[in-house]
Amino acid sequence: MRVRFVSEDEIGSAAEVWYDGLREEEGSPWENYLKKWTPSSAARWFLDSKKRLGAKILVAEKEKIVGINGIISERNSGKGRLFTGIAVSPSYRRQGIGSLLLHRTLLELKREGLRWAEVETIQGIPAAKYLYPKYGGESIQVPA
Ligand SMILES: CC(C)(COP(=O)(O)OP(=O)(O)OC[C@H]1O[C@@H](n2cnc3c(N)ncnc32)[C@H](O)[C@@H]1OP(=O)(O)O)[C@@H](O)C(=O)NCCC(=O)NCCS
């Protein structure tokens, strides 16, 4: 397993992993949210965030890309924003890949001198219950 930043020409594959990852969560919690996205519009969003905001896309790779997280470092607020959220391909889950991506993300932010990380997710889903709290995540509820 390798965790690395993607190059621009791999952003399409990373966006597909993100889209399928969100789509294939139990109980379809992302169904409504995904209505406004397709894998190719997500790829444009990632690319645009990279160009305008210096976003970086971290991926986990086995034979292919199987997990993703996008990071935006917000120097003004001292926060790293996990703007895509972590997503792992369904058949590669429960093997520690999500944890590995989260860990690498936090290390990267720390290396940049940022002390906080933020992600928007949905209350009660596996990511919110099991993954983000793993390295100190606490939930703050925002109005819907
Ligand atoms: C959330 C997600 C990224 C986790 O990826 P993963 O590779 O399966 O995560 P890990 O294997 O590192 O698991 C992390 C911990 O959560 C637990 N966990 C993960 N999914 C779980 C589930 N469905 N039920 C119970 N526990 C679960 C693991 O057992 C592990 O706990 P441990 O460290 O105490 O052993 C993955 O389920 C996913 O892609 N979900 C859909 C996309 C999504 O909703 N992402 C959040 C966007 S904000």
C-alpha cells in the first residue's frame, strides 16, 4: 500500500474512487448530496480547488487507486480542511486504508504547521462514528 499525492492526470481516477466510495455507503446517506455531482464534475472540482486554493489530493494505491482524501491548508485560520472527505473503494474497506489516509493527512498538516483539521460529514455514518474520532476528532453540529 502506498499513500501519495496524485498528479493532475490522475485526478479523474481519484474522483471516480471518491464518487463510488460515497455512493456505496450502507443506507445511501450521500444519495442526495451526490445528485449534484458526477465523477467528471468532481474531477473538475478537485482540479479547480488545486489551482485556486492549492488543494492537494492524497490517495492510497494498491494495484490501483483505492482511497482518497483532498486537503486544503487554510493558513489564515490555521486549519486543514478535508474538503472531499475520506473515501475508500467498497471492496477495500475495513483494512485500515481510511485510517492510513487520515493519519497521513494529519501528519502532513502538522508538517505544515497547522494545528487543526476540519471535515464536514453526516452524523451517524461509519466515517463519523469510527474513523474521524480515531485520531482525536470531535463532532460539532452545524445547522442543516
Ligand atoms: C469511512 C471509510 C472511509 C472508512 O474506510 P476504511 O478503510 O474502511 O477505514 P478503516 O479500515 O481504517 O477503519 C477505521 C475504523 O473504523 C471502523 N469501521 C470502519 N467502517 C466501519 C463500519 N461500517 N462499521 C463499524 N466499524 C467500522 C474500523 O473497524 C476501524 O476501527 P479500529 O481502528 O478501531 O479497528 C469508508 O467506510 C468509506 O469510504 N465510506 C464511504 C464514504 C464516506 O462516507 N466518507 C466520509 C466522507 S466525509
